[in-house]
Amino acid sequence: MKRITLPCLYPILDAACFQNTTQLYEFADDLVSAGVIMLQYRNKSGNARHMLEHARELKRRVGGRARLIMNDRADLCLAACLDGVHVGQDDLSPDGVRGIIGPDLWVGLSTHNPEQLAQGDKTSADYLAIGPVFATSSKEKPDPVIGLEGVRRARALTRKPLVAIGGITRQNAKSVLDAGADSVAVISDLLTDPRKSAEEFFRVLR
């Protein structure tokens, strides 16, 4: 299986955080202008037609400068010519996604405990996410917080690239990488002045 290299900062564009699509697109532009090279588009409540429109516009705006990952929807990833799919525990399996998108695009999998991560390590997922590391407000019913010790334990269970997610800020991000994560996924702490916030993350993480 191919080995991929993740960037240290992995922003998530959660449609629920924006009042309109203009804000969503400007947010993506600002992040990429700050040096972000990988983004995930997540929309848990939109219909497929609107999600495809958003994905295609994101591809048009930043696709030449950043890798774009579609949350959940392998079909929309292909239709919008994005670069990969990220799935959760209740979505299509990584191997099921792989069967749809083929060997070249990236597949990521969210996990929340050692058992899920060990199982994910056996799949064709290119990278695994673990979390929530800290308390988070981006999900209505988050899984139990795993802390830095959970990140360390996850690192010991897989050689796949590891993304940490959940409550990660500029203040705690370095400790998460020090615990063994290759990348931090961030939503909330990038929303205010995204370009400046991303640049500050890079100063902390590099």
C-alpha cells in the first residue's frame, strides 16, 4: 500500500460554521494563502446537489494549491474530482470506499478508541484519525475525550499516518504532535482571522 505524508495542519471546512457559501470559500482561500496544503470539506446537513456545487467550487478555487478531501461521500468526491474521502465509524468502510474511488485517491478513517484504531489499521485506509483529544464543541454528541495519553497509545498501535482531532488549539497543538500525531485537524481555532490563525499554527508546529 502507498505511504502518504500528511501536513502538520489539516483544517476542516465544516459547512455548519458558516452563514453562507461565500464565507466558506473565503475561509478556504485564506487558509491556502497562509500555506495550508490539505483541507477537508464536511457537510452533515446539506443535500447532495448543494454539496457537489460547494465541492466543485472549492476545487476550482484552491484545487491547484491544496489537496481536498470529501467527508463521507465517495460519490461526490469522484463527481467533484477531489483528492480523497474521509469516513467515520458509521459510514461506508475504508475498503468499501477504496472499491469506489480506486487505489490512487486518499482514504482516511476516524477512530475513537484503541479497538477501533487497531481495526482501522488492518484496512486500506491511508491515514487514521484519533480523537477527541480534548473537549470539543464541533460535534453534538462527541465520543469520550482520550487526552494526550490516548494519542500516545494510538501511535503505538499503528504505523499509518496519524491525525489527532478534537479541541486542538494553537495553545495545545504542539503537545499533540509531541505525543505522536503526524497532523492536527482543526475547526474552531481557525474560524477567527483564518489566515493569521493558520500562520500562528505553523509557527507553533514547525
